[in-house]
Amino acid sequence: MDIVIITTIIASFFVVIGLAEPLAARLRLPYSVILAVLGTLIGVGAIFFLQTELTDALNPVAEAILGLPIRSNVFLYVFLPTLLFQATLGMNLRRMLDDWVPILLLAVVAVVVATLSVGYALSAVSTLPLAACLLVGAIVSTTDPSAVVSIFRSISAPQRLARIIEGESLLNDAAAIALFGLFMGFVMLGVPDPELGEALGRFPMLIAGGALCGWILARIAVRVMSLFHHHELAQLTISVALPYLAYIGAEQTIGASGVIAVVAAGLTLNLAAPGRLQPQTWTNMRELWDVLAHWAGALIFILAALLIPRLMDGVRLSDIALIGVVIVAAILARAVILFGLLPLLTFMRASPAVERPYRTAILWGGLRGAVTLALALAVTESFRVPAETKRMVGILATGFTLFTLIAQGTTLRWMIGRLGLDRLSVIDEALSRQVVAVALQNVREEMSRTTDDYDLSHEIVRSEAKGFGQRLDDAVRKAETGVGIKNRDRITLGLISLAGHERDTILSRLNERTISARMAEQLLSEADRLLEGARTHGRSGYNRAAKRGITYGFWFRLSVKLHNRIGLSAFLARMTADRFEFMLSQQLILRDLGKFIDGRIRRIHGRRVAELLQEMLVRRTEQVETALDGLRLQYPGYAEELERRFIRRAALRLEEREYHAMHGDGLIGAEVFTTLIQDLSARRASEERRPKLDIALQRTELVRRLPLFAELDKAAIKRLSRALKTRYVDAGEVLTRKNHPAKSVYFIESGAVQVEVANQEWRLGRGEMFGQMGILTSKTYRADVRAIAPTTVLVLNEQAFLRLLRRSKAIQEAVRTAAVQRGVDPDTLLPKPPLRGKRLEAAE
């Protein structure tokens, strides 16, 4: 075919793509439905012009359209990696990891249930072998992620719910295509009734192999891109190559799932790249992939829709009945997931509660699209699949896709309206009034400065200001006296505004390069948690989310265990450094929020709400500073290095701003400006690298600084630092319980604990110890000890403590003081004085 004709047709398709989006908005239909309809009309029109005798002038164009080299490999190897890769880059992955249980269960279980339901239902009413029926089930199990996400954007669904469904839709495709490859192999090999256990047993290997391949290639890509930090176009180009190499490498090299490899590569890049690339480069990369995915998604719909007339050729009445069976089985399978599994996950507290109207919208919004058609096309192209099987798979998959696009897609908005999901809740109505009031206040301040700058007529300005002021007063009055808004809802609205401003502040600091891109991602995730917590549970939800931001999470605790048990300190050093930098950055952000409360929130919600929010902000700031002070006490040298790095980065930002100002004022030319910026970029690149944390070196320094160990010599301190184990506890966590066996003594490294015994309570702080009375008396702990702040303790086992007690006067004096405080004779606890000149035994 002439390259000129192909180029013209593809360019014309881009014109159709450009017209489809405004047309979909005008008709209030899903974008994918409009693309599918236009593509089908183009295909039907081409067939019509070839078969009619009315005119022959358009025959060459029709032949060119129908003769386009559209093969399943074009969809699977060109378009699909682009769509999957972009979807992973656009995810807030750190937030999605919070909900990995419901996402994974919904994705994998939904695919398996749909495949089995459709497969066995079809096998019961048709002459197709079971393998072919299961193949059809896998093909129709793929949902269109863009359609599902657009549903929730149109109904303003809760962010966490939308995030779960988005992740489920993405992994749904990956799992369905992996199953498709599995059953396609059985069909081509002529295995009519495969062993289901054997088939599903191979499924995890396909996923694990693909995930490993994608992860390895993504890590290599990130490493290479970090070497090219001065060449942004080179970094973007490598990112374009990554998903295709991952897909082909997994499929053709190790026989694993290429789809899983692309998803794993995208997720790895999403996690690792922000900390290794410049912020602007990462932003440009995501924008590039947004454009590529938009084009790929539109082209795959149009090209797949061109195939619909061909795939539906020769359809019979009995085939329509089988299409009905597939439709009913697929909808019932999805209903089982939404109305059976999802409530069960909610009951188990693994998933947020999803109200029935939302589940109904998800059920009816399970549109199928180009991926389903592409998989059906792959079956029809295979010469190893029997002819009748190819015909039936093509008709069933295409008929089912047309039903979801035409019947469900065109009625989806009506369904949303009937369910009442297109109406704002009471609190959202109040939030919209607040937004209007705040926006008008900002406009008035900005317009006041603008009119002063341009020296406009005072009469005109006064007249316009009067009308605008009246509108502003009305907006503020509505925001303050909203009907049906309770006081607690006003506090919730204030917290939502505060969390939103915190998010804006983080982005501003990122643009200024005050905080790193990697830290900005984590801070933005925390801000999103605050926002969701405030929206769903008000004040208590906000406080829980704030508390979670400073607690020691699962991965941190795991890194501590690896360090304590097998001496692997790399993970602990990395996560401690992350926590250090995170706390420093969060402290910086929190100090900017007070002015926002006193300014905008006080004007909208009044003095009482503003004062309450200030109190919450003060408590949150104190919690962060307490955790940060604990880290400073643990790692004094490292804290100094990070603070110096922060100052140098702030200085670089100010220096860059001065260069831009001088260049804008014409004081320096382009050549001098370029040279200065290049030099500044080189210095900034060196400051982007965070200093490494040496856990062993810092531990020795820390032990030396504790008063109880001050009298020990260097060798003894070094041995003791190896014997001590670190334990991190969150506020409220119990370290020892009364009457439980005493096995260890605890030295408080940072934070504070509360001791409860015999109806008495007292607090212990840094440098003090507890647990020794249990070891020296009844071999059981004599008190309940609970952390009252994020606390770090050093743990010493019984044998090492007894050896230390015999040699350390400071420890003996601490034991004596604690014994007197509890009414115990200290002479019954302390050992005899050690022989003169005998060195301290090895603690370990």
C-alpha cells in the first residue's frame, strides 16, 4: 500500500480523534463510546462504498481503509504497553500501596470469577470445547480503565474508592491477558478440557516472571537515566524504550507475561525516578506519556472499531443467544465481586465501605473496549485455532463489547442520575460555597492592586468595587451561615482547606527546590491522607492521619529486625535517612500553615474554628518536633549534615532567582546567563545526593553520649554498642507488662515512657532505664511500661546486663535509686564489688 495513502488515513484519524472529545462532551457520552461509534461508521462506510454502484471515486480510499495492516500484534506490542505504562506513572503509588489488599483481591479474583463464570456458562449451552469457552471468558474479563476512571471523576467519588477501582482496572487487564495467553495455548494445542488446577497453577509463574523482568529493566533504566542528568531528552527517550523492552523481553525471552512486566516497570519507575531525576524532568516525562497514551488509546479504539464489521460477519440468530449468555454471566460475575466480595473486605477492614449506589454504578460502568477486540482479533488470526472456534470467539467478544459500549455506555450517565450520584452532598455544597468566598476575596485583593497600578478612574473603580463587594459579602454570608451545616462540619471544612493548602505549599517548595522530589512525593501522600481523613471522619480522621505520619511503619520495623538479627543495616540506614529528611521537610511545611489559618480560614469559618485548628496544628507540630529531636539525639552528626544540606539548597534557589532577575532586566546576556545556570545546575546536582548514614558509627557515638555509659572506655563502649539492640515504639505501645517474664533491660535513647505500678505512675525520659528490677528480683516485670511519644530504646539481654552491672558504678547507682523509690533494699539486689583491675567483660 502506498505510504502516502497510509499517512493520509492516519492523519485523518487524528482529525477524528480531535473532534471526538468535544463531541463526547456535547453529547454527554463516554469518550470511548464516541470513538468506537466513529470507527465503526468509518468501517461500515468503507464497505458500503466498495459494494455500491453509485460511485467508484471513493473506492481507492475505501480499499485503503479496509486494507490497513491491522493485526493483533499492533495492538499488543505497540499500543497496549503505552496505555499500561502511562497508567502506572500517573498513579499515586504510595497511597495505592495502602490499599494493596483490596486492589489485588478485586483484580485477580474478579478476573478468575468472570473467566470461570463465562466459560462454564458458555460450555453448558454451546458446542465449543471448554478451553475455548474459558478463552472467551478471559477475553471479556478485561475492563476499560479510562472508562471506569472517568465514571468516578464525573460523580466526584471519594478519592480512596476511586483509587481502588483504578488500580483494580489496571491490574484486571494484566491478569486477564495473562489468563488469555494461558488458555490460548491450550486451544492451539488442541486440549479441549484442560485441568483447571494445572492452568491456574501456571498463572502465578507468569505473573512472577513478568514482575521480575519489569523490575530489573526499570532499575537499569533509572540507573542509566541518573547518569544523564544534564540531558533531559536522553532521559525521556530511555523512558519511551522501557515499556516495549519490558514487554518483549518478558514475552519472547522467558515466556512470562509482558503485560505484568510493563506494569512492574512502570510502578518501579514511579517509585524510584522522582528521587533520581530533576523535578522538571519527572514532570515533563509524565506529560509526555499523557500525550502518548491519549493518542494510543484513541487510535486503538478507532482501529479496533474498524474490525467490528469484519468480526461480526456471518452472525446467526443462535450466536445472538450465546452473546446474551456471555452478557448475563459476565454481569453476574462482576455483581458477585461488588456485592459479595467487596462487602466482605469491608467487614474485614481491608477495604473502605462502598455504598450500594457506587457499587451499582461500577457494575453498570464495566465497559469493554479495544483490548477485548484486540484479543479476539489475535484468536481469529491464528492458523492453529479451528475455524469454527475463531468465528465464535470473534462474534461473542465483539457482540459483548458492542453491548457494553452501546447499551451500558449510552445509559451510564442516566443511571448515575437515577442513583443520585450526580448531586453534591451537604458538606460538598458547603465546601463549594467556601471556595467561592475565598476565591472572591483573593480576586478583590488582586484587583485592588491592579487598579492602583494602572491609575484608573476613581469613580469607575468605586462603582465596580461596590458591586463586587456586595457579591463578596453575599458569598461570605452563605459560607458562614450555610443551611444544615453543623459546627463539626465547619471544623471538617476548615481541615479540608488546611490539608489542601498544605498540599499547595508542598508543591511550591518542590518548585523552589527546597525539598527533594522524592520527599515531595511522600509529603503529598501524607497530605492526601489528611484530606481523605478529614472528608470521611472529620477531626478524628485528620488526627489519625497526622499521627500515622510520624509512627514507625511496617517496613521500618522490618528493617530494624533485619539489622538486629542478621546485621543487615543497609535498609535501616536508608529508611532512617528517609525518616530524618521527611521530618525536616514536614517541619518546614507546618510552619507555613499558621498564617493560612489566621488569614483565610478565620475570615470564612470564624474565630472559634480558627483557634481550634491552630491548637491542632500546634499539637501536630510538637509531635513532629519531638520525633525529630529524637532522631537528632540518636544521630547528632547526621542531623547536622542534613541541615547544612538544606541551607545550601535554599541558597542555590535564591542564587538562581537572582540570575533570572538579572537576565530579565537585561543586566547579563544570554551567554553569561547560560554559563551561570549550568554552573549552578552542576552544584545543585551534587547537593541533590543525600549524605549516607552509617548506623554502626552513629550507634557508638550515641552510646558514648548516654550518661549511664559515660565512665566506660572506648573498647567497652564499642563492645556494648554491638550487644545493644534497637527497638522503635510508637506512642501508646506497651514495652513491658506486669508479671510477664523479665528477659531484658531497656535504656531510653529518645522519647519518654510512663511506668504504672501499685496505683502509681511516673515518667522516664532519655538516659534512664527500666526492666532491671524484674531481672534482679522475681524474674518477672514489676510494672506496665507504655510509650507516651515515639520512643527509641536500646535493649540489653539479661546476661549482658548482669555483666555490665558488676562493672559499672553508674548502673549500680541507677539500680540503687530505683530500688529506694520502690521501697526495696538495694543491698539485696547489687552484686559484690568487682576485683580491682579486672576489665569489663565483653557485653556480647
